[in-house]
Amino acid sequence: MTEKPRNGNPRILPRDSVLPPMNPEPPEPMDSGRATRNPKGTRTKRKAAGRFGVLNEFVDCSMDGLTRAEIAVWLVLYRDVRDGVASTSQSDIARRAGISRKSVGKAIRKLEGRGLLQVVYRGGFHRGISKYRVRGGT
């Protein structure tokens, strides 16, 4: 039943036959949105979902009416959050946000007054850096 094609190699199936179905691997389960563990054993998706929730809340509800300096300070602190707290000096915030150190202090006070930031520890000379808890808003 094999016929020779033009290139000299024999055909395995007759010309009008249908290939048999292959036994495919079972499909991988669809992502349910649940947190998975990465190689270090820490949760990834829920942590990221919580961070995006705070960011979305800030952008959707709280960003309107803030100055550029306040937005920049909030974003720098938000980026630095580890285990719920951001530990960053005001000089470092000023450098990364492109504003003066005095503007950082003013922005922190205004953000704290609006409930977007909580000063957990006020650092200073011989006291170390300040610690902040960043919130998304209402």
C-alpha cells in the first residue's frame, strides 16, 4: 500500500487516508487567579494583587487634587514598601522624585493629613531613617 513519491522516499499512509489522533498531554489547568508558590516558597499572585489594589485605589480615588510633589513622594514610598512598611530617608525620596528635601517634608505632612500615609517611625540625625505605612486612600 505504500507508493513511491517523486523524491524516492516511500509514503507511510495512502494518499487519501486520515492521520490517527495523537495522545496529547492533558491540558494544563487554567489559572484560577489563586496565589502560587514560587521556588522560594513565598506567595506571589495575592501579594501582587494586593499591591495593585492599593495602587488602583490611589489612582482612582485619591490622586485627584494632589500636587506633583505629593504624587511623586507617594509613588516612591509605595515602590519601597516591604512587609507593609517603607524605610527611606527624605533625602533619598527627594533625589528619586526630583524635588527638594523641603518639598518632601511638606508632601509627607499633607499625605499624612489626607490619610494616604502614616509615619510609623520618625527618623533623624543619630536615629536612622524614617518608616512609613503607605495607604491607597478612601
